[in-house]
Amino acid sequence: MPQLPQKATLKDFQKYVSELENERGFAQQTVHDKCLLLGEETGELFKAVRKSEGLAIDENSAFSEIGDELADIFIYICAIANRKEIDLETAFLQKEEKNKQRIWKSV
């Protein structure tokens, strides 16, 4: 079973996801597969938020916790990045540099 270091970095999480996918038999799934699964988890997140916000829900429907769904989404994001050989930490920092140059205003 893969183990995360005590103070895991984003790179550690990506490595962990790669190892757990190998262990659990998910390594053969494609980027397309992972994107579809990510979409499904995003829907589950919306459903959990909907419940937490007190919107009308089907009482027979299963609901998860928001934190659980966010964790699932994070796992799929790591898996997609791994398949595309993207270092998420580097990608994040580079994107944030671009965002700092943008001008944000309310409409």
C-alpha cells in the first residue's frame, strides 16, 4: 500500500495517486476515462453542496460529504496530470503568474 510522507508536497500526492492506481488496477484507464469520472465526481460535489445549502433534495438519493467529493476530484486531477506528465505544482505556479497580470473588476 502506498504511503504519503508526513508533510506531503503536491509532487508526493501525484506520486501517491500513480502508485494507488497501479495497486488498485486503475492504471490502464485513459485520460478520457478519467475526465468522465472527474465529471461524475463534480456532479456528486454539487449534490453534496446542494444538500448542505438546504436546497430541496430527493430523500432516497445517496449523498456524500463535501470533503469526500473534493478529495475524489483531487485524485482525478492528479491522475489526469500524471497521464499528461504535468507537474501540478509547476503548472499552478506558472498559471498564477499569468493570473497576477490580469485585471479583475466587477461588472
